[in-house]
Amino acid sequence: MKLVWQILAVVAVSAIGGQIVSAVQGNPWLSLLLGGLAAVLSLLVYRWVVGRTEGRPVTELARQGARGALLRGLVIGVVWFGCVIANLYFLGDYKVHGFGSLTGAVALIGFMAGAAVTEELMFRGLLFRLVERGTGTYIALVLSGVVFGASHLLNKDATVLGAVAIAIEAGGTLAAAYIATRSLWLPIGLHFGWNFAESGIFGTEVSGNGATHGLLDASTSGSKLITGGEFGPEASVYSVVFGALVTIAFLWLAHRRGTVVPRRRTERVDALVTLAR
């Protein structure tokens, strides 16, 4: 029942926030404001329901070090996607036609912030964290990644290849970032940085959700294996390769810090936060 209450609370806030932000997408400033409020409300609800049902300090959302972790995640996410775009550009598969829309990019900040926060709370804060208690780190990483990738099959222009790519590059990388730090702040920043770079800066498709209006007016063309096709660069082989490298780096760091939970070890992992820091 604890798990049920946690899921219901986070899903309800996420769904309501998503509907409100979608309803005001035509107004960039309202999108920015309401998207930010939805993200903050989701964090507060998660902190409240997890703290109440599990009877513990919600250390994965500790305020200490939150700003630095968010910033580091943001930088890593933008650089990571920038590496993907750079490869597509040098192959001639990514072309910039001019400047896009500043207000469009502003609107995407709120939308992407809300999406990054709610998805990290659901998939890393709840799904991965709770599965890890009974199965260990690596099984939980695989299972949560598969579920995260499969959830994107509901998107417009979704493909099985795109879902598999997201399961590997995003599901793996974001979970590994959590494992290494035992904090949700780094994966939230990483998730936001990747998504905003993809749409708000470089103006490409995001998980098959349709055209975006970022700072650059750009387009991709060429092999679907390279560009990701209509699903967007997230389905590109370059995204998978770079994502796998980032995942390996975080897991290496996790092993150095001793924050990997062995299989079938069921002790609470909250004590690992001290080691992670």
C-alpha cells in the first residue's frame, strides 16, 4: 500500500500538471510559469508522500548540494546531446536554416522542466529505487530502463527502435547517475539538459512528439539509423553510443563510491548517500 500511495500521488500531480501546461502551450510565459510550478509541486508531493509512507528523511531530494547537482546535470546533458548533433552535422545529416523562436524556447523551458522532474520521480525515484531493494542495482537498472523505453511507445511517431534506444541511452544513463550519487537532482538536471538541448536549442524532434520551435530552425535527413528519423535523434545510433559511454562512466564512479547494491540484498540503501557524497 505504501507503493500504491506513492505512485498514485506522483502520477496524479504529474497528470494534472501536464494537462495544465499543455493547455497553455500557445503562451510561452504561462508555459514557463506553470511548467515550473508543476515541477515544484511534484517535488513537494514526492517528498511528502515518500517521507510519510516510509517514515524516513527523503535523502534523495536533500536540499544540500541540490543546486550544484542540477547544474552539473544540465551541463552534461547539453554537452552529451551536442556531441550527437555535432556528428550528425559533420555527416551532413543536420542542417541549420536560420534562427528559430526565442519565445518558443522559453515555453519549452517550463514544459521540459515539468517532464524531467515528473519522469525522474516516477522512474528513478520510485520504480528503480524500490525494485533495487529486492533485486539489486543491475537488475533494477535493466528493468526500469525497459519500462522507461516502453513508455515512449505511446508517443506520436514512436518506433520500437526508438523505444529500445531510449531504454539503453536514457534509462541506463539516468539510473546510473542516480546510483552514483544516490540523489535525484543530478538525473533531473541531466534529463532536462538533454531534452532542452534537443528541442529548445537545436530544434529537433523529441521522442516522436512532433516538430519543435527552439532557438535554431533546423532539420535532419538521411539514414534513420543515423538520424533517428521521425522519432528524432534519440533513436540515433550516436545517442545510444554516447549514452552507453556516459552510463559506463557513472557506473564506474558508483563502484568507486561503493553505492552499488548487490543482488538480493534487501537492506535499505539510504545509508549509501553518505558514501556517495
